[in-house]
Amino acid sequence: MRKIKMNDDCKNCPHSKEDHKLALGRIGTGDFLPGTSMPSGKLQSKILCTKCSCKNYVPKEV
């Protein structure tokens, strides 16, 4: 079995892993959970690039 090597550059843009950041958010109806100020809905995370419009970091295969 052959191992796939990865590097820190993004497959979707020309920037490195360090140029991306984790962003958390919720999708749903906008109602708040009872007794909290947290919106209901599904928690969703993405790794966004800080230098371009890339919305999902994926490591490049070498």
C-alpha cells in the first residue's frame, strides 16, 4: 500500500495552511435555544483563507 504525501499548501488556492483560519457558524431558522443567547440550528465549521476567497482548506497531495 502506497502512502500519499501531503504538504501544507491548499489544493483550492495558492496559499499555505497558515494563511487559513477556522470559522464557526450555525445554519438554521435563527431561533434561540431556550435559556441561552445561542441560535439553534446545525453547527458548521469551515477553514477560510485570509488572503483570498477560498472557503475550504484542503491539503495538496505531493
